[in-house]
Amino acid sequence: MSAVQPAVTDRAPNADRDAPRAAASGRRHARGSGHSAASTAMVFLLPAAVALGFSLPGIGDRQLWRDEHATWWAASLSFGDLGALIKNIDVVFAPYYVVMHLWISVFGTSPTAMRIPAAGAMAVAAGLLGLVGRRLFTVGTGVLAGLLFAVVPTVIRYGEEARPYAFAVAFALLSTLLLLRALDRPGPKRWALYGVSIPLIGCSHLVSLSVLAGHLGLVVMAKRGGDRTAHRAFAAAAGLGVSLVLPMLAQGAGQSGQIAWNNPTLQDLGDYPQELFGSWAIGGPVMVIGVWGLYVARQHAALLAPWVLLPPVLTYLTSDQLHLFLPRYLLFTVPGWLLLAAAAAIGAADRLAKEFVARVGVGRRGVVTVFVLATVAVFAGLAQPGIAIARKSNPVEPDYRQAGRIVARYQQAGDGIAFSGHLSERRAMAYELRDDSGRPTEVLLSRTAQESGTYSGVECSEPVKCLAGTDRLWVVSTSQTGVTPFADMSAKTATALNTYFTVVRTYSPANVRVLLLERVR
């Protein structure tokens, strides 16, 4: 065996010799089957448990940020109001919001409660990655890939966030595993399960549907190897699955303007490994070793190369039109990179094991086990700085949690509240004051967010009239420091505040100002 071939300790005899043909014809050899229940449990549960162990501690410590506030707001709406919202914005997240609506109705809206589903989905993703790695390569490859996945900073970051990216990763892996099972032992039931998994991918995040390019590559290899039905079954399953999300895809394309701010540059492309993995210290090495892994993977490169390379290339090239080149949208490619890196690493470990067996009589399985544990330990050590950053609140985000505490402490009955800025101040403060029955009234709204089918509502066009019954007004402003806190309000509103009110108190949490205004007597 060459130094770059994957370990074969879990393959059937002659698997190396027959692998290309067997894989292309559906991988109908013992590599993907015949494992004991204990082996399956270990390959799935060990990475899943480690992922939970890294995600759950302190999961509610970091305050929610803007996108998570959007999750809370949309999930808190009635289904009727949610329907009005997604007609205008965020239709691509509608399935996730429905799930979260049901979740928070039972478990509440604390940061911990809202993030638990993502942590669970990421743990399942780690376990599924172990199973995919075992089926493609060996038990050792699957376990190593799953354990490495569990300590990637961005995996921990989005496993602690009330957004759908963890579900996108999990469903992409589930669909891949179901496809491998269908190719290994074809049958209507297995192909039907694969077909059902495809809309789950699209409902979690439409960009993650691009993993189907890798699935197509795998089916093409199967056809070339002599499988006469795989391409037809795949076309039927994928066609039906994609058709179920086409309406959402069409409507979502019309709402792409909501992320028109995302116009990546060459610098963003250069920073992609760091942003995707949360650290240059692991992103760089994983991608470098992963390129080597494309050779090790051999026939499986038809699956893994499109999985990891096509989504970032396509989203970057179309960024002027679709604005989808965001590392968090591409998080589902991380498992593909880790499979490639793990396959390369286990190949090297297997060569090392052969040398030990020949020279000192040490068992190959023991050498590979030690290698896996040592690799995970080193990887986790390199990831620690990135993990620490991932668990902190974004330093450029306003400290709405502290702003909410200030208003809650000093408010009085009859107070009003208004907002200045473009960082979702109204939505964030609504979350922070959600359990406060005496919270200030939003006096500068002519139509609420629910009435307008938006996240922010419609501002009052006659601010003097809207402020007529208000003697004390809180203003939460993220306008740039050094300019008037009313800078991002309409000119009529700013004039009314400057004319009829005076600032009596100012508080300055990080990146936000909280002002108490009183009417001039």
C-alpha cells in the first residue's frame, strides 16, 4: 500500500483491488455493510457526544445578535402574521421559523432554549459524518472526521446559534448517507428515503442544495461502473425532491435584495478558509491536507470535490446578482473537507501502523487509534483560540442586553421608546424587554411590524402628533458615535425631538446609546 492510500482495516478482503469497480457499481462490498450495532453506535455516538460537550456549556451566555433576534421575532408571530412576513422577506427561512414557533411555544424564548435545537442538530451532524466517513472509507476515517468536526470553531459557533445552519449541515449529511445506502443496496424504499431528504436540505437553507452536485458525481461513477438503474432512480428522487422546494426558491430569488449589502471582494475570498473554519490555524491545514485527500479518495472524489469546491465558486461568481457568498451559508461544506483530510491522515496512519507491525509487533488497530486520538488532541488545541472567539459576543454588535437592563430599571409608567440606527434596534429591544409588561410604548409607529408584514413596521409621518401624549421618551441609538443620536431618524422626527424634548440622561453600553428624554416645559 502506498503512503497515501486510506486504511483498509475495516474493508473486506481485496477491497483495495476491487474498490473502484465496486464503488462505481454502488459500493456493494462489505465496507458499507456488515458492521456490528456496537460499531455503528460508536461511530455515531462518540462524535455526537463530543459535539454536544463542546456546544452545551455556556450556550446561553452570549447574547443574541441581530439574526437571532429575527428568529425570535418571526417564530413568535402567529402563523397568519408569519405568512404576511414571508411574503416580503425571509421566505427561505419559513420552514425553520415554523419549527421554532412550535419549539418556543413549549420551551420558551431564553437564549439557551432557542439555541438547543441547533446544538442538537450539530451533534447529529457530527454522528452522521462519522457514518458517512465509515461507509466511504473506514471506521477510523469516520470517527476522526466526526471528532474533528465537533471541535471546529464555526461548528461550535453555529451550534450555539438560533439559526438554521446546523440543520443545513445535518440534512446534507443525512441525504448523502441515504444516497450511499441506496447505491449500496438499491430498492424503492431506500430511494424514496433519499428523495424525502432532499426537500429537508432545501428547507434548512437553499444554498446547501448544491451538495446535490456531489451526489450526481457519485451516481455518474456508479453508472460508469455498470449500475444500470442508479441514474434513473437518482433523477426521479432528486427531481421530485427539488420540485417540492421550487416555489420557495422562486420566491426567495425575488427577495435577494435583503442581502444586497453582501458584495464580497478578493479579500473575502482570500479569508474564506479562516471564515469557514473560524481559524486560520485549522482552516489552512485542513484545506491543504484535503487537497491531498482528493487523491486518497480516488473514486469518491466525484462526490467530495463538487461538495467542497462548487458551492463557494458558484456563490462567489454570482455574488453580484445573488449575494450568497457568506461562509455561514457554506458551512455544509466543512464535513466534505474533513472527510478528505481524515482520509489522507488515516492513510498515513495506516502506513505508519504497517511499519510498527513489521518492526516491533505493535497492532495496527492500536497504532491507528493512538494516531486518531493524538490528531484530535492537536486539532482541538489549535482550535482553542478560535473556539474562545466563537463563544464571545461579536465585539461590533450593540450590547442590547445591557441597554434592555437600563430601560427596565429606570422606566416609568407612560414612557415611550424610539430608535435611531440601522442595526435592528427595535427588534432587539423588543426581545430584551419581551417579559416586561410595563415596557415603554413605541410611540413613533403608524403601523406595527405585524400590520406591515415586516420586521420593523412603518414610522409615523407626523412625529409631533405621535409624541403628543408622551412626557418621557427613551431613545435607543446606534448612530455613529460623535454625531447626534438622532442622525438616523427622519429629519421631521429629529426636529420634533430637538424642539420638544431635552436629554436628561445618557447611558453608553458597548456600541449603543440609551438616552432618556423629557418634554420641555
